[in-house]
Amino acid sequence: MNGLGRMLTALDLREPDRIPIWELIINEPVIAALAGSVSKEDFYESEGLDGISVFEDVRRVQVIDPATYRDEWGILWRIEPSGLAYPSGGPIKLPEDLDTYSPPDPDAEHRLQSLERAVKRFKGTRAVVFACHEGFEFSHYLRGMRRLLLDYYRNPRLARRLARIVTDYKKKVIARAIDLGADVVLTGDDYCNRNGPLMSVAHFEKFVLPYLRETVAVARRRGIPYIKHTDGNIWPIFEQLVNAGITAIDPLEPAAGMDIGEVKERYGDRICLIGNIDCGELLSWRFPRDVADSVRETVARAGPGGGYILSSSNSIHPAVKPENYRAMVQAARRYGKYA
């Protein structure tokens, strides 16, 4: 069974020959330490991972200084010393700014060039996972998190207008990605921190959940599995996520109270589970033997019956020890075989 077969079998809640191994993001410092100056695609292939993650292509339209740029959305990004970029300001500062705002063109020729390359190289052998968004994350990139959450109370019409603009764009990009050959769709809007949702459950159901349902429907109508990525303690909204029609949940952060055994018991017959190998303390500070022990325990709790894909609890970020990432992959192959 190849990587595509493993991923699709697990997403279908069945047992492949072994538990699939996949990662949403592997950052450059870890790749460079293990493989030198190779592309992400070369690294995924050399590591024998069962899926490859591909993001839409968004251009920089204004470079302000070596560490700051503005993208097609008008969002300002700041590149940290780690090499990771974080949003640091959006164009919708006042409600009236939205009246003259236009999002980028979802049909732009460059939008899915990375996906086209991945499909050409990996189609039929590894799962090509197209990573996109719904209505929440880019809304707070454009508006600012504090302003957006206050809008839920003070200006709900503005919050809905913003979510509609973002969601309509993302739905078109997702549909294009599926037509180009994506095997799986993922949306990466984070709703929670380690304490729980960033907004009340009532506001989640009113301002976020409807747009998640819309993007799920785009994929499911085309018969494509849909992975929902959100960090943090998602217990208060877990049932809503499952009922939205998602195929799988990622990354099930143990440090946020997402116990993989409990998740398996409560939802393992309804959705595929992904992740749960701690990328904080475990992968960043402990030793390979500790990583192997954690993988063995996680596989024993989440693997039986299928419906589990092994990955970290968020990403292979720059602070992850390269040897610990390698230990995770090796242990997954050692302990993840089905009889």
C-alpha cells in the first residue's frame, strides 16, 4: 500500500497496512539539519511521508524592510528571527474600510502553482493535502483579533460581512484545488488556545461555524476528505466540529487537555484522529527514547481499528530537535504496523 492509500484508508476510518505518517508543516531549520539544502517536496519524499501539505500561493506586493512585507490581502507580516512570519496588522481598521476593500483574485494564474507542481510529482503515490482556510482566521488577520472579537458584540453585521468576503474567496480556491487534483482538503483556522475557545461557544456557533460548514460542503460534494486543523482545548466545540461534517481533526494537542484515548473513545467511530505527539516539551526538549515511548503509547491508544494518522501536536517548528523528529517517524513505522 502506498502513501495515498494509507492516508485515504485511515481517513475512511479503516486500517491500512500501517498507521500513516504526515505533517502539516515542517519548518526549514529541521529540514536543513536532517537533509541539507533540499526542497520541502524532496524532504517529504526522502522521509517516505504518506502525504504532502501544499498551501495556496499568496504574493508579497510590498517589501517594507528585510523582515516586513505586505501581501495581496493588504495584511502586514513580520518575519521573526526563527524565520516564521506572523501577521502584524490588517487593512480593515475602521468599519468603513470594508466598504472599499477587495480581496485578491482567487482565480489568479499564480494562485495554485505550488499545488500544480505537487500534483504532477506525487499524484497517485502520496496524498496531496491542500491547506487553506475558512472565514475566521483571515477575518482576524484583516481586522485584528481584538477588533473582530469585539465586533461579535458591537458590530455583528461587520463581522459577518468580513467572514463572507473571506469565505467566498476560500471556497473558490478550494474548488479550484480539488479540480486540479488535491486528494484532501484542510482548513487551518485556529479557534482555541490551551484554555478553550477564543470566543464564547454561542459566538462560535453564530460567527464561525456556518462558514466552516460551507467550506466542508465544497469538499464533501466532490467526494474529497476534509481535515479540520485547530490547536488548543477544543472540547467545548468538539461536537459542533464533528456535526459540521469534517472527516478528520488535527492536531489534538495533549498539553491543552486533548487526551487521545478519550477522543478515540468518544469520536473515533465518527472522524479520523490526527496528531497528539507533543511538539512542545517532548519534541523540543526531551530525548529520542522519550519520543519513541510517547509514539508507542499514542499508537496503542489511537491506532486500534484504524482512523488514526500520526503527526505532531501542531507542527515541526524550528525549536523541534531534528533527532526527535526523526525518532518520531522511525517509532511510528516500528509500532504502527497493523497485523
